[in-house]
Amino acid sequence: MARIGVFVCNCGSNIAATVDVKQVAETIGQLPDVVFSTHYMFMCSEPGQKLIQDAVREHNLDRVVVAACSPTMHFKTFSGAVQRAGLNPYMLEMANIREQCSWVHPDKAIGTDKATDIVAMAVGKTRWAEPLFPREIGVTRRALVIGGGIAGIQAALDIANAGVPVVLVERSPSIGGRMAQLDKTFPTLDCSGCILTPRMTELVQHPNITLYSWSEVQAVRGFVGNFEVDILHKPRYVDATLCTGCGECLTRCPWKKYPSEFDEGMGTRAAIYRPFPQAVPNVPVIDEEHCIGLKSLREDPSRDKPKCGACQKFCPRGAIDFRQQPTVSTEQFGAIVLANGMSLFDPTIYGEYGYGRYPDVITSIQMERLMNAAGPTGGEIRRPSDGKHPRSVVFLACVGSRDERVGRPYCSKICCMYIAKHAIMLKEHDPHVQSYVFYMDVRAGGKGYEEFIRRAQEEYGTVYLRGRVSKVYPEGDHMVVMGEDTLLGMPVRVEADLVVLATGVQPQPDADALARILGISYDGYGFINEAHPKLNPVESNTAGILLAGTTIGPKDIPESVSQASAAAAKVLGLLSQSTLLGEAMTSWVNQTRCVGCFSCEAVCPYHAIERVTLRDGRLAAQVNEGLCKGCGLCASACPGKVITLRGFSDQALLEQMNVLLLEPTAAG
Amino acid sequence: MQTYSYYPGCSLHGTAKEYDHSLKLVAHRLGIQLHELPGWNCCGATAAHSTDEILGLALPARNLVLAAERKRPVLAPCAMCFNRMKVTQHELQEPATRQAVQERLEGVDLEATGVRQVQVLSLLETFASDDMRATASKWVVKPLKGLKVVCYYGCLLVRPPEILQPDDLENPRSMDRLVEVMGAEVLDWPFKTECCGASLAIARADIVVALGRRLLNMARTVGADAIVTACPMCHSNLDTRQAQIKARYGEEFNMPIFYVTELMGLAFGYSPKQLKIHTHVTNATRILERLDAQHASVG
């Protein structure tokens, strides 16, 4: 015979206002096997928990039902109390009479009846409760960081400095990310490269960090503490162990006119290139698409020499290797930090702004490259059409932000600030420059941010016009920007030598594909979902996969760095444990009765179903308890009913239904 | 041989007779048969939909019923008529709107007649398609060499874009491509879809004069001899206001405004007289004579 104790919570007035808790406790106390039943103001409080523990001991209870809020809120609290009283924590059953009852019913009589039913059902279910024991899982003390921008760099350094080995995978030829492209950073106007490159150097020289640049994550298997990751190493066609980074090949390559990705098309690069002079690692890459030598070898594999081969001829170290092949390595990790960053909105969709049609309409990231002393113009701001120094520059805010028409209703958060930075820097470069900004609202929340906008306006004379632009077109040797000043209520016309579109932040184009590889969820735009936007802001909804930077949403450098350090702290917390406790409520397969149809495999969202061959040669399903999250889909899908979700056996659920449908309770 | 129903609207029977005329000559040459819809009525233009939304839909809906009965695509060369027909087809998707329109049309079952399915074609959709340009190129006997033009689409052929689906909202190119086939030099310019003032010609002629001046100015700045249109409203606003522009601003343009079908007709070998180009308010024949003289002296 079970000895069940029932504890009904008032939750202040949250429950008690619409449920007569005293009556519920009394009615339930009449049920068979219920040897103790009471109610209390706040069951989750210290005295409330003590009340449960004392009752368990005093009445020798072996099962506990707490009728309160949702188990996602307080299961841990009450199972802890039950455990401290000497019972297995899974001998607790929670009846949710708040979210599913008191909060949704205005009528106390109805609320009380329904609460009684819900608690009675929980009492029924708990008769079948069994002690459950979570498995212990080993932990690989090694972390993977995906993405070598400032967030990835910060996370990798923080983890490595704590003594944990880190692998950083970056898919472009160099780490540095967006920050490496920038000229200055707001609002302090620090030189971006000057504060970034020491971190890049530190990273590549760190004894605990292995850097795989020009590499991509291809597949992820396993679970928290035990990830197995396939990493694709793309061929550089340059032997990194021989290359000294002298750069001779870059000058010798005869094919120099390809638009540079790093310079956002404002400059050119050769078919063998490194994105920027301080690239880490300082090893060039050959562009498969444009290198004549590679192409000749691919088209005619029987050739013994490539068609061009200038780089190979002049390389003093013999490091050029046209025969390099892609390789894949498989490595083990205990935790993963995803910091794969963002991309920028393509403004060609706004035909009225003329981007792509008129050379003197550029984007803000292109402006960064023009301003950067290491950029294609050596830091001289020259407009693309004729190389003239612009005197009048118009900025358009919210290009691909806050615009439902282009599927980007959100604010990109950083544009207001970088526009002000550009306006200030333009004036610093040339005091004759006049800047204009067409904006919707100036959003400058952050330390020193609003002051920075003020400086742009007051000290640097930037003219802010509140309104959208209807058309940008050329007239003679300048551009004309037609727009509206909504504060004046008038159309305005501004003549500009250069028009700059402040393009918004969006996810990497293949962010969703990577999220699927990692088994984490993302929103409608492709930004990765946090486990909880307030309380778990750097955790994905898969244990062991942490998030940092703009992969979650638009943010600036300090915020990305803070998140990276937070993610690193989470990784270190995880990897400081030698073993982890797995989920106790997992599925198990009665293999003697399994016919091997694998309906379970098809529905399992966590890839937790494995195929095993039994001693008699039959193929049967087996649950990997490390991967199983206890969702129960397999148990429902199994046509032979041979899969059971621990804690939710068929008997327990049937008993619950019987209580509701067969036994007359207070509700009748 | 392609056969279309032909919906001329008021303009092509009135102020844009030369458009109607040149269109028919060109269509004949290209083997397109046009059958004017018997019993057609006014498309409602701006007047109807700005005063009574349902009337603005019911008028084109009735024309669409006539077109649907004939079971062939309907060509509406006037951009306004085309626009109203397309918008009406779109609005009739909404059952409540359809019901209101049906009541106005004395209970015709619009869904049963197939008004939303009948294909409505603009002039450019008909003549500037890849196939039709290829056909047209074979009939060019007198290429318009040396004539520098800009193509002016106006608003009614491109807006609202989600209904009209133009090739490009801000930088349409279909007319440019067609006129290039006729041998003229087509210049790029930024005002392809800028406003001509449209029906404000009646209520606020001063605005139309100001906007017309802006368009003509830009056309001249990029080096055009003439502007090409496919809209009677644009044509009228640009062709008939140049004297007023001169009176108000002291700027003299004398810039000919052609219908695209007129240029096609010229390239196909018809004379300006046959095409009624001499009926324009701003003289458009002198430039053609000059062109002929140039060709003669070169040839």
C-alpha cells in the first residue's frame, strides 16, 4: 500500500483567490492511500519545504504530491525537499493548479472543482511512481569555439586561460571577423585594429589553443560533455608549415583584379591572397575560382605543371602546393561555443536608393574600408566614381532595419552609432566635409552613446533630418537625395558627393544550416534562440552548446565580448565537473518485444535512437540515454507499445485518466 | 497570329488618337489582331476610385466581364486603364468587396464569369516581350539611328508593384529594350518612374507644370532629343505643357514626346503623317526631318 502525502499551495492569492485550497486538501484527504493532506501559504518557501520534509518523516510517506505551479517552475525545489526527507526525488508528482487552473478561471466554484480533479489525477498517477536514477556521464575536458570574430576570440582566450584546451574553427582565411574590417570603434574612437590584433596574436600563440582557419564544422554528434565533431579543412594550396608569410607570392601573381571580400569590393586582390596584412595565420590562400593554375590542373589532371604557377616559381620556401586536398578531422569536445557572427543587409532591393546602379552610393561597411588606413585607398576617403574627395555626404539610416517591407522589422542597434562615428571621422579627415543623416529615430542606449551622438551634431555640425528618403539619383557630377523632413513637414532635397547606406545586421546566410548541424533552434530570421532571453542569454536550448555575439541578434562589440566571457564561464563550469548527471526521465525499449520497425527513430528529434543487433541476430532499437531528453515521442509512436518513458508509464497515465473519467470526485 | 481583345478607353479615342492609330498599324504589321470590346465603358480613372471605391472597381469589373466572355487576353494600351483593370482583379479576391461590386453590377456572378482569370496586358507586356521584340526586329526597315531618347514609364505601369509585377520598380527596362530594337539610342536616366502630376492636370495645373519641367530638364541634362512614353496621361502632361513651362519659368524645351508605338511605326517604315505624329502639340516632326536629312547626307 502506498502512503501518499498531498500538499496544496495557496501561492499567496495566485491560487487561493480562485481555488478553495482548504476544501481541495480536505476532499483529497478522503482518497484511499492519502495519509496526509494539507495546504500552505507558500509551499516553495523554506517553511513550506520543511513542512513537506517533516510530514514525510512523521507519517512515513513514500509518495508526495505538490499541488502548486508548473513543474517547469518548481519541480527542482520540491524534488530537492523530497530527497532531503530521504525519498527518491522522482517520488514527487506535481499537480499544476496555477497556470492550468486558477490563472485561467475567474469562478471559484469551478476553479475548486477543477483543481480537485487535477490533484486527484496526480494522486492516481503517483501510485505507479518508481524511483529513478539519472546516469552519470563522463566529460571531455576540451572546448570547441565556432567563429573567429571578436566574440569567438574572447571566448577561446577566456577558456584557454583557465587551463582548458580549446579548438577555434574559422571558415575564412583569417580570424578577426567584422572588427578587423572596422576603422574606429564608437564611442571612444579607439583604433579597431590596434585593440583587436594583440588579441589575435595572443590567441594564435596560446599553448592551449589550436586554430583551424579556412575550416568549417561539418557534422556534430553526441551530447553535452561528449560531442564528436567533424571539421572540414579546406585546401589553402599553401603549406602552412613551410610558409613564412613573406608575401612574395601576392606580388608575383599576375591575376590581381579580383574584388576583395575583406575590402567589400572597394579594393582588389590577387588570385592568391591574404585578406589583410595582419591576417592570422599569416598564410595566404589560393582562390579556387579564379586561379588559372588550379583551374588548368583541375581541367586536365594529367598535366604535370600548372598553366601559370607564378607563385610556385617565386616562393622562396617551396610552400605552394597545387595538389592539396580537403581533409576532415574528427575531434571530441565537452562543450561548444557558437560565435559565427552576422552578415549585412544587401540594399539592392531598395531600387530607389540606387545601390549597384550608381557607384557613389555605398554601404557603411564600404565606408569603413575607405576610412581605414590599411584599406584600399590608404585611408583617404575617395568616392568610387572619380576618386574625388567628397565634400557633402548623406547617410541613410535603417536600410534593412525596422522595415517590414523587406522582412526586417527589427532594429539593428548599431547603425545609429556607426553613422555618428562616420560623420565625426569624415570631419576629422577633412574639415570641409558636411554630413547629413536621414533617420527615423536615433537609438543610442549605452554608456557614453547619447553623448557621442550629441558630439556628432554639436561639435561636428552633422545635420540630422528626421525622415525617410524617397529617391537617390545622379545629377551632373553629384547625387541628389530626395527625402522628407517630418519635423518640418516638408520634402527636402540634398545634394551629395557620396551617399552611404547604413545597412542593417542580419544572420549569416547559412546560419540556419549550421544551427541544424548543431541541433539548436533559431528564429524566423535565422538568429539563434537563447534558452531563455532573460535568464539564460548565452545558452542554446541544447545542453553544452553556448552562444556569443551577433549570432543571437544585433549587438555591438562590448556586448559581444561580454557574452563571449559569459559563455566561456558557462563552458568552464561545465568542464570543471568530471561527470555530469543525465536525464532520469528517459525512454527505454523492451527489446525482447521490439520488432525493429524504427518508427521511434523517425520521430526522435534528438537522434537518440540507436540500432543494435541482439544476440539472436534481430535488429532492435536502443535509446542513447545521454541524448534522450524524455520528450516521449518514441513511446507514443511505437506501434508495439514496447517503449516506455520513465516516470510516464502507460499504467500511470491510464490511472490518471481513470481517476478523471471513472471515479466520481468533487466535480462529479 | 495572336488575337487580343482591345480596350481603348477614352484616351485612345480622344486625346491620344495618334497612340491608337500607331498602335493599330504596328499591331497589324506584327500580325496581332485586335478586336475592340463591344460596349466597353469608362475605366473610372482617378475620378471614380477617389470618390467611391466600389464604383472605381465596378466600372473596370464590367469591362472585365465583357473581356472574359470573349475568352481572350485583353490589351489595355492606356496605362491608367491597364492599372485600374489589374487593381480591380486583385481587389475582387476579397469576397466582401466582390459582393459589393456585384450588387453595383445588378447581381452579375463575377467569379462565374472568370473576371479574375482573364489576362490583362499593358502595351509593354504585349510588345516588349522577348518573342515580340525578336519578331519586331525583323520588320525594322528604317532604324532610328542617331535619335537619342529616354524612356519614361510613369507610375501607372509599375505601381502598386505587388499587383503589376513590373520587371523593376525603380529601374524598369522593358521599354528601353524595345526602343533599342528600333535602332534609337536609349539613354539611362533616373526619372523613369517619377511623377508627371497625372490627373492634377485639371485641379492643380501649376504642379503638373513644375513636375513636367523637372522631367524635361533631366531628359535634356542626360542628352536626350526626345522622351518616349506608353501612357496617354504622361504624354499629355509632357506634350501639352511646354508652352506653359516657358511662360512660367522662361525655359524653352521644344522636346518631342513620342508614344513608343510611334517610334515602332517609324522604324517599320511608316511616315510621320501616316502615324499622325503631326498632331502633337509640341512639334515632333521637325526632329524626324532633321534625322532624315542626316541619314541622306551620310548615305
